[in-house]
Amino acid sequence: MRMLVVEDDPTIRMLLVRVLRSLPHLPEVVAVGTLAAGSAACARLRPDLAFIDLNLPDGSGLTLLDEIQASQPAMRRLVLSV
């Protein structure tokens, strides 16, 4: 299973990565901190699940959710807002 974390706060991002990597059967976890990096990672990685922060330094996570819905509608998404 491929997972993507899009979170600008480095502490929260690393905590999520640590938790996800501790789960069995998760060979790949990619973490990024911006909307642009999240969009590029989605296109490249085509994750099975994405954790997306709504408030990113270069835009709204809602934009990424719209992109995913248009290009990869089967991808599971979880919205984060801290």
C-alpha cells in the first residue's frame, strides 16, 4: 500500500509518518509539506491513501482534493486540520 502525507507542520508530518511506517504491510509512505509537492507526489506515486492538511502554505488542501477527485477518484482521502 502506498500512502501520502501532505502536512506543512514538520512535527505533525513526522509523527504521522512514524505511525504509518509502524503499521504492517505499508511498504511506502511519502511525506511532503506543500500543495505543489502534494500534487506532484499524487501524480508520481498514485497513492492508495492520502492524508491531506487543509491549510498549506501555498494553497488549500481542498484544491488537491479536487485534483484527486478528477484524476484518481478511487484514491481514499483523509482530511487533516490542526
